Amino acid sequence: MKQINKGQARKQYNNGETIIIIAHKMALNTPWNLEHEITKNANCGDATFDFLVNNYEYYNCNYEAGYYCAYYVNGEAGKC
């Protein structure tokens, strides 16, 4: 997994790549499955990147988990 910034994540999402979002204080690949994968046209039809991120932050981000998201892609997909 490679961490990317929000602008890169938005660009990758619009290109059809799968982005993994998680609250920034949380670790990936835990038994609690805190991360969420988003892919264009696979989640809620025509939902925008910002709509999906805002919904994730509203329901999953807090004082303990972190107030904003971290973004990850698999391997080489994150290179712009």
C-alpha cells in the first residue's frame, strides 16, 4: 500500500482506480476492517469523490480515530 494525498486520490478515483480511505490515526489491515474501498461507478452510482469522503468522515472520523481521512492505493497505481 502506498499513501497518497487527497488531490492524488481524487485524480486516481476519477480515473477509475480503487482508493482505500481510513481515518488518519487508524492502521490498515486490522481485524476490525476500518478501511473502506471506493471506486468510481461501483459505489452509489454516480457519487463524487468528495461526497463519499464526506460521508465516511461524518460517520467514522472522531477524536480517537482522527478527524480526517488518509488515502491509499495498491502498489504502482498511486504514481501520477
